[in-house]
Amino acid sequence: MHERGDQAGSDREEQKSVKRKRSVTFEVDKDILEMNLDQLLLRKKGVILQQWITHVMETYPPETAKIMMRERNQFANPVGHHIQQGLTGLFDQLLQDKADPQKTASFLDRIIRIRAIQDFSPSQAMAFIFFIKQIVREIVRTETQDAVPSEDILIFDSKVDELVLLGFNVYMECREKLYEIRVDEIKNRTFRLLQRADLLAEIPEQDWKLKGGIS
């Protein structure tokens, strides 16, 4: 008889615990439903950033991606570090009413400068910016059942589109700089080869560079 009483008491306590958990869950869900998009993004910043970082890492070969996601030391994993720092800065700028163009360009540069010299086409190098749109839409769908006003989504999309336009400028600047470096390397290499062949013995290197090297 005593055991039955203990069991009944335990069952009642368990039911109360379940009710309390359900109440807390309901309050959290209601709180999220009352948020605008900016508040939701700030609340879910950690989750969104981790997904964005993972998506970008997955554009690299599988083994490289594993190392970049696992290694936390910035000196052992400089590419992964720059990507994480760049995306974090970009996301913070997306949360602002008006992003700072200079700061945004600096964060874009950290990522695009690397991808511009790697084995990516221009579209592949820039695609990482668009990933955030799908990630945010999925967060909105799962957390609010698409209760966020469509106007908020459009405003966020326009901010991402501005990132893309600025990103293309950064990408072209990086490619132009890379082209200039390669041209200079070719000129210097050609000059040294011709010098060794005694074909430019009387022309100083500075004059050669001023004349544009090879035509």
C-alpha cells in the first residue's frame, strides 16, 4: 500500500514536471513569434553563423574542409580563421540598419582575396554570400512557421544583394592585382634570361622596366 502511494506521488511529480516544460517551451515559442527578423537573427546568431561557416567550408575538397573546420589554431589554419572572422563581421553588418561600406569591404576582402587565387570560377568564388539567404529562410520557417513579414525578408535580401555587388568589386580588384603581379614576374624572369644570354648587357634593369619589358 505504501509502495502504491509512493508510485502515485512520483507520477504526479512527473506530470507536473512535463507541464512545466511544456509551459516554458510555449513561452519561448511565443517570444520568438513576436520578434521581428532582426531580433530573430540576433537571437539565432550563433546557429546561423555556424551554418554559414560550414556551407563555405564545404565548397573545398572534403579532406581540406575537415581540417579547416576542426583546426582552431589560426596559425595552423589561416584560411579557416580568415573565413570565420570575415563571415562573423559580414553577419554583424547585415544586422545593422545601414552597413559601413569600409568595414564590409574589409570583411569581404578577408574571404574573397583567398578565393580569388584558388581554383574557383568567379561565380563559385562569390557564391558564399548567397548561402546566407537560404540559411535565414530556413531559420524563419522552422522557428516562426514563416510568421516573419515578407517585407522584412525583402529588406534582408536587399542587404545581401548589396554585399554581392561590393564583393564583385573586391573580387575584380584582387584579380587585377594578381594579374599585375604575374606580369611583373614574367617581365623580371624574361629580363634575367636575356641578361644571361648577353642580349641585354648594356640595358639597365630599371630602363627595361620603364620601357615596359617585353611588348
